[in-house]
Amino acid sequence: MGVKRLIRIENLSKIFGNPVNGVVALDNVSLTIEKGQIFGIIGLSGAGKSTLIRCINMLEKPDTGRIFIGSKEITALSGSQLRKERSKIGMIFQHFNLLSSRTVAENVAFPLEIAGVSRAEAKDRVNELLRLVGIEDKADSYPAQLSGGQKQRVGIARALANNPEVLLCDEATSALDPQTTKNILALLQDINRRLGLTIVLITHEMDVVKEICDSVAIIDNGQIVEKGTVLEVFAHPQTEAARRFIKGVIQIDLPEEIKNRSLITSEPSEKVMLVRLSFIGESAGEPVVSALVRKFDVDANILAGNIDHIKEVPFGTLVLELRAKNGGLDTALAYLIERGIEIEVLKDESTPA
Amino acid sequence: MSQPRLNGKTNSLQRFLPGIFGILALAVFYWLGSVTELPGILGNLTAPLLWKMLMASFWETMLMVGISVALAMVGGLPLGVLLVTTSPGNITPNPAAYKVLSTVVNIGRSIPFIILLVAIIPFTRLIVGTSIGTAAAIVPLTVAAIPFVARIVESALRDVDRGVVEAAQAMGASPWQIIIKVLLPEALPTLVLGVTITAVNLIGYSAMAGAVGGGGLGDLAIRYGYQRFRGDVMLMTVIVLVLLVEIVQAVGDWAAESLNRK
């Protein structure tokens, strides 16, 4: 697999205000983003994610550090060279930022005008783009006459006009309702697949990341605290920040009544245990619980659980109360580990009846 | 067209009513003055001679204000644009240039017009060859209006959504392209209202130009109405000025409204 790194960010730092007691927006951030990926950067407001994405096209100038797109060092460019490079980086915004004095078609033609594309050529390209984002019937409307979702479609068409290699999405769905958000994300994913376009998006919603991203970086206090494929981060969150975001999407906290449940044994050779199993990929589709019951003579009581899909890979957790006699539990757990299932023992102190 | 825009149109019709009334009233006065002589004070107000003077002064005012507004736009527009683009954090930041421009504009704006009028008489002579008359009044009017227009343009351009400018920058637009293709078109309705304010202001200023024999309605009011105690001339001049301002404002509002796409 010839995976190509498209964007390389090296030791990026940015402080707003004076260097001594200013606000540290970015603190030595390094990232690589592969070509054709949808890369999510998630963080709370004020975490520095907006500054980070705006550094990629130099709307914000970093204090130190370098950014490469392909083989070009963006941070070393200025003036007309930078403008030329920028025309190959599309960007969409939370508040769409359309020109209110221009019609939809004229808005989409705007970047072509800037790039010096001839009028006739621009006209064909605009029609093509409006078709791509599904708003060809609104060509002569003004932005004020459009809904939020339609405005963002114009924004996307405009961003794609000059056939960019990268599309930067600055909180592109944060001003939209959940249904419209889904539609816009579906459009972005469709564009990513059809055009092979690399998409970098920042968001504060884990839902967005879960929906379309391949990889994710979590930014907290100006630092990247965690990065990896979305599946990795969801399955094995390493930091508190990551867990906080995942919690919003997947239930990982146990209800009190399960935590405080007392495990009662009816005879001395019986063992009871409260465990949480985490599945990723194929193991989620396997009938492990029934295997436990059949093969190891274990009683399994399902207390909580959920199965979700991340990029079409099933992913889930199951909280079980397991009960077996004569050391049957140990072999059962060994079997689960062998199946690639992650086990967390929540409680194993049983109370005799 | 969507519902809110239709509502906007009704509101603007109401706003234009004084202007429409003004045009009708001017037409009626003009017609009365040219065809009949009415008895009593009404006769005085519509006497043909008074009307001849009024109309001559009216056109002088129109000429002075029209040319001054046009010249002030030519001078003030680039100044206003520079005041925005050179300001800190904008598209071509230049703190030194901004400070100098801003100070010069403030000095220009702080000199009372009547003082400016007298103070620049040598400059006026240099340009039009005389310091008396309508042509001579255009010079101080323009000089006074340029810094005013600069500030009006500045505030109109600052109202343009920062995000839109940023979007243009992200697309690789040059500062010049941003000014021509983003700032000015996006601010156009506000700029038109600004020109209207400037014109109304200059109508007021042009009355002061009468003090140096500049001609126009103000001149008429001072020389006939005030110095010769002709209350009827004073009254008519004021009425015509009120109507003129109404009309200019109404036309400006209408133009701004019809350019507005928001």
C-alpha cells in the first residue's frame, strides 16, 4: 500500500498576545495527514483546533514550526506564491462566508475569477459544481434566500472550484441542524470518495468524527493529546480528553446499580464476576456469549451493552455477570482473550449467600 | 421572491412617502408660480419674480452639491479604503500609514466649515481663479467633504463580514481583488446611504457658502430673507431646502434598498 503523506505539520506553536503571558493556542503540534483521508481534529472551544486548521492555509501565521503540503513548505511562502498555493486549498466555514451581493452561481465563480479562468470556461465549471452539490436549481438565487444547508452546499461548490488537493472544514456543520448536518457530511464523504480529495475537518462533535472520519486527533490546551484511526481511539481511548468525547457518543459509564451490584454465590466452588467485554471488528459478529454457555458451562447474565458501527466496522461493549463452578471462569476468560476480545474485570469479590 | 423581501418593499414605500410628497409639492409650487398670481401672503409666496430667483438658486445649489459630492467621492473613496486596509489586522496592515491617514482625516473633520471656507480662499483662487460664486464654493465644499466621505466609506467597509474577506483570502485573492470584488460590492448599499448622508450634509454646508457669495439657496436666504427682512423669501427658501433634503434622502434610500441582497 503506497500511502502518501499529504500534509505534514511539524512542531507548530502559536501564542496570541505577548509571549510571556499570552494565550497559548498551539503548543508544539505535529501531525501527518495521509492523501485521500478524512481527518478529524476534535477539541473543545478554545482548545486551539481553529487556529490549527487556519495555519494550514496560513490565514493564521504560526510563531514557530513548519507545514508541508505535498512537497511545498506552506509556512515558507508569502505574497503571490502563498496566494497561488492557497487557490489549491479549498476551505468551508461555520458561517458559510458567502458574498451576499452575488448570486449562487456568481459565488461559485468567484474563486475562478480570482484564478483568472476565462468566463466561458468558468460558466461550464460552475454548472458542473452546482450539479455535484445538488443545487443547480438555485443558481440565480442570492444567499439570503437559501437555507443553512443550501448555503453550505454553495460553500462546498465554491471550495472545490479550482480542483483543490485538500478541503479544510472549519466547524462546517456546527451551525446546522442534525438532519442537515448528516446530509452535508454525506456530501463530504461522497466528494472524498469520488474525487479522492483529502479532507481535514475540525469539530467539537464526536458524532461528526464517528460519522465520516478515517483518523482523528484530539486537541486539548493547544496540544495533540491523542491521535489514531477513529476505531483505535474509540476502542482504546488513552486520555481523559478522549474518553470525555467518546462518552457523548457511546455509553461507556456504567449505571450505579450495576456498579454496586453484589455478586452472590450459592456454593463455595462457584465463582461470580462482573466483566465488561469490548469487541471490535469481526469478534463483534461472533456468538461468543452462547459459546461461553455451551463450551464452558458458564451462566451469563447480560446487564448492559451496545453495538455501534464506526466506518462500517462493528464496535461494541457488553457488561456480563458470569457464573461458573470449579474454575470454569478462568478457562472461559482465556477463551475470550484468545478471540481478541478485550476484558475488563469490574468486580470479582463474591459474597456467599 | 421570499416573504421578508415583500415586507421590506412595503416598509420602503412608507419611507419614500415624504420624498414623493416633496416632489409633488415642488411641482405644485412651481406651477402656481408660473401661471397665476394669488392674493395676499400666498400671492407673495408664489410671485413670479421670487420663483425665478428661487429656481436659479435651486439649480446653483444642485450644481454645487452635485459636483462636490462627486469630487468628494473621488477623493474620499480611496482614502476610506486605505483607512480600512492599512488598519491593524486587516488585509494590508501598515500602522504608520494608518496613523498618518487617520490623523489627517480627523484634522480635516475638526475644522468648522465656515472657518475652512475662509481659510482656504487662496487655494480656491489658485484652482478656480476666483473666490466668489458657485464655482468657487465647490472647492471648500469638496475639501470639507473628502474627510467626511473617507470616514463614511471606512465605516461602510468595516461593516463587511470579516469572514467573507477571510474566505476570499483563503481562495488566494490579492488585496486589490479583495477591495474590488469583495469589500466595495458587499458594502455598496451602505455606501449609497453614505453618499446620501454626504449630499444632505453638503446641502446644509452649501447654505453657508452664501456667506462668501457662493450663490444657491443659502445665499438667497441670507441676502434677501435675512438682510432685507423678506420673511416670505426666507420661508420659501427653507421650504425648498426641506423638500430637497426629503427627495435626496428618499432617492438614496430607494437606491440602497434596491441594491441590498441581504
